[in-house]
Amino acid sequence: MKVIITGATGMIGKGVLLECLEHEAVDEVLVLGRSSAGIQHDKLKELFLRSFEDYSEIKEELTGYDACFYCLGVSAAGMKEERYTTITYNYTLALAQTLHTINADMTFTYVSGEGTDSTEKGSSMWARVKGKTENDLLNIGFRQAFMYRPGAIIPLKGIKSRTKIYQFIYDYFMWLIKLLKKLSPDSIVNTTDIGLSMINIAAHGYEKNVLRPKDILITARE
């Protein structure tokens, strides 16, 4: 399997990248981003982008891949809807539409969020935008498309969150997250779970298009 990953400098993306590099089913990883993921590996190629909305100049370099694990995302805190929509919706659909024209048989996975509004009509701005992004990705026409809504995530293998408030929570309240994990094992996942789930789901598929924590854990163990 040859895969494309976005958001590899972020917490989830880095977790997915590490699992792909370690997994025997993955032969090659292409990371798309503005800066290096900071990892050296024989499987890894990096392509630095000038724009996240126009892939016309690099279409040839995006050919030959079996899956795209889209992990690029930002917190909506303090962000206006227009800017959040550009990053969350426009960037995602630009790559997805480009990849679909290259290979409609590939698998596209998208990291969304628990609480996403599939109706696109709720009061929460971020949930509406995520909902529209999910809906449009599912309608593009990929052979397989999966929306990940992981909720709370435990970072493993030394991974840190680039979002300060999230890292603060991890630094000072990880004991609480781990307690919740013990009390409700199917409600919280870790970065390894997400990476393994994406690899397995690209290889074997899954009965649902929207994956919540329990689904992620099930597919991570396949």
C-alpha cells in the first residue's frame, strides 16, 4: 500500500505517520505540508506545498497512491467562520477532488470530530463546517471514504499537541483522561489506534462511513 498523509506535524497526523512507517502493509508514504515532519525513513517522501487549494502543478506526483489519510485541521477557538471554512473545507475538498480525478478507486479518510453536525444547520459553527466537509467528501465518489470522529485522544510515542490548550490538558489532566478510559474503554482512543485503524480500513474496508471511538478501536485490532 502507498499512502498520502496530510497534517503530519500535528498530533493525529504524526501518530498516523509513525504507524504507517512501522507497518509492513505500507510500502511508501508521501507527506504533504508546508514544513518537514522531522522524520527520516526509507519509506518516507515529503512534498512541500505553496498552496493547499491548487494541486494542478503537482498532479503527476500524486499518482500511484492507494489511500489518503487527511489529518490536517485546526481548532476553531477564536477563529472567524470564513477562515475556519477555508482551512477545514476548502483545503480538504481541493485535495480530495484532485485525488478523485487521478484515482477514484483510492480510499480517503478524514479526521473530523465528535459532535460534527451532519445536518449543517446547528448553532455550532465548527460543527456545521465539519458536517458540510464530511457530507461533500462522502459524495465525491471515492470507492471508499471514511469520516473519523475520535473524541478524546491519548497521544503516544512522545507525540505532543501543537494546540497549546490541548497540550496543557495533556500535561496536567492526563490522569483524568486515563481514568475515563478505564471507566469507559470504548470512549477514548490513542494516536496508535487511529493510525492502525486507517491502515486496516484502507486494506479491508468497514461497514460504516462515519467512525466513532468504538469503531476506531474495532478496526485498529483487525
